[in-house]
Amino acid sequence: MARLVVMYRTPKDAVAFDKYYFETHVPIARKIPGLRKYEVSQGAVATPAGPSGFHLIATLHFDDLAAVQRAFASPEGQAAAADVQTFASGGVDMFFFDSREV
Amino acid sequence: MARLVVMYRTPKDAVAFDKYYFETHVPIARKIPGLRKYEVSQGAVATPAGPSGFHLIATLHFDDLAAVQRAFASPEGQAAAADVQTFASGGVDMFFFDSREV
């Protein structure tokens, strides 16, 4: 399995962010080909020392890294990436990697 | 479900890091009470723009945030946290949050 982790830094308006994210962005991102599972953080993203500066972390599951690459290259993936830029007012970090259980 | 995401920045010696991580740290961390699943990145952690600066991302699964708090407070959790400080020579970021599927 591979993972795409999308980490949204605290936005200017968290209420507007959440409304847009769940009503508009999630339906767009769910169309990405090869997406097997889509998880989001619920409530605060914390660290052992306190607040994290991140508002929401999304984890998208794919079969493998080739599927992640195909997703980025697809029209649906490009639409989702372009949409991120419209609402991620605090900035966003994205990471992808192969994953295995230990 | 709740997640504890541990993001290790690129260490001074990646080979020594990996040896210690898998031979010593994983067995220590696996003893943390309430741990349901333990996933690690395999190979490079990438971003859409290229290398990420992170060497390894671990995702630990717990039933809920209360279980994460109990894990941090447990002797086994404290041993794992203390052990991290011995090998995370590049630095480490930790995040925990409730998680749901969308």
C-alpha cells in the first residue's frame, strides 16, 4: 500500500475551511482514480507539547506508488490539486510513500 | 480510530538509523499498550516537488484519543519516547488526532 498524506496548516478561517473541505473538496478528491480509502483527522491535531499548527490531516490510500503517480497525472487528480490551492489559506504539505506494517 | 504520526527528519546517518529503528526501536514501540497497528514508510518519503527532508514516517493506530493518552502515560510509552531521543538525530515531529473515513 502507498499513502498520500496531506497536511493543512491552520487556515485564516477554520469554519469556512471546514465547510469548503467537506462540501466541495472531498467530493472532488474522491473521484481520483485508484483511491482506495480516504481518512481525515477529526478535531484537533495535537502534539505531545500542545497545539500543532495543523488544522487537518488527510490520508489517502492507494495500492502502490505507481498508482499515486497515475493519480497525480490524471485529470481528476489535477483537478483536486488545483482545488487545494483555492482553500488551503494556511498552506499545505504533501507527502507520499510506500507503507508496510511492522 | 486515532493515529499517532511520527515523522523522522533525515538523520545524519541513514543506514545506522534504519538498523537501530528496525532492530531496537520497533520492538520497544510494539510493547506500547493499546497499539492496534504499526505502519512505517518504506523507501523514500517524497513530495510532489521532490525530496521531502523526511526519512521515515511511522503511523501508530489506537482505538481513540484516550488510548493515545494512556499510551503516552504508560511506562512502555515513556520508554519508547525516551528511545526516540537516542536515534532521531535529524529531529522528529509527532502528531496525534482522531481519524475517520470520508
